[in-house]
Amino acid sequence: MAPRPVRPSTATTTSFGSELRRVVSVVATLIAVMWGAEIVDQFVFAGQLDRLMGVVPRSGYGAVGIPLHAFAHGGFGHLISNSVALAVLGTIVGGYGVREFARVTVMSVLIGGLGVWLIGPPGTVMVGASGLVFGYLGYVLSRGLFERRVGSILLSLVVALTYGATLLQMVPGLVPDHVSWQGHLCGLLGGVLAARRFRRRR
């Protein structure tokens, strides 16, 4: 008797579809919160909310922005550019699970914000989710290295080919003065540390 092809069970397919919808919903909610904050900032506070939510290096009041800075932006153009990268890379990170996505998000925001507070230029206000974008990037790029699983390695390679040039935005002198290379670098470090901390062991 000829062997019959094995088809994925309906339960497996349904479970995958449900998890994918969950991931997309979580990423969309994160971005929606950022848009809500920017709308309120622009139309209620006339852009002044950034000073309350941003990181001001080595100042006591500026430390409040360490967990909040990613949710404030310097205008809708700034937010749009970050939203696209967040949607793509956030969904990839979410593919490892919603819990993993939450962990990486928290570590990238906190380590990125703390890093800027420590080494950023004095008197500046740093806002924006670009550090979080670099956190997701660092997580995906390094996860293959730490896990040494074929799937993770291939995904790391694909993301490296797609976003590799973005890493130049961490190099001082290669970015405009208003762009925080410190936030990019520290955010990436947060993602790498998350990949090492939460890697799946064999």
C-alpha cells in the first residue's frame, strides 16, 4: 500500500493562525500607543510633552524618560519612519512568542534609555523608538549566534542582508547631530543581551 501524504492537522493550523493574529495585535497595539501619545503631544501639549517623556542625560528629572522615551517622538515624520521598522522587526521578534516580544521590548527600552542617560550629550532631550528598533534588530541578528539553530541562523542572515546598512547609524560622525547614535547603540545592546538571556537551550 502506497504511503499517504501527511497533512498538517487542523488544530496545528488553527493554533499557528491564532498565534500570528496575537503577535500582530500586540505589535499593532504598541505602535498605536505611540501614535496616541504623539497625537496628544502635538494637539494638546504643542510638542512640549517630549520634555517630560524624553531622556535628559545625567539629570535627575531626565531619568524619568528612561522607560518613557520610546513613546514620544519629535513629530509625525519621526514617528512614521519608526513605525514601519517597528512593524516589520517587531513582528519577527513576536514570531518567537508574545512573552518573548514583551521581554525584548522592555530590555531594549530600559537599557537603551539608561545608556543614553549615561553617555548622551548633556542638555539634550532624547525621544523616539529608534533605540527599540535597534533592540529588535540586535535581538534577531544575535539570536542565531547564541542558539546555533538552523532556523534562527537563517533568519539572522536574512535580516542582516536587509537591515545591515542600518547599523551604520550607530557610528559617531555618520549620523546627523540630531540623531542619537548612543540610543541606537545602547538599544542594540539591549536586544543582544535579551537574545543571550532568553535563548533556547538545547
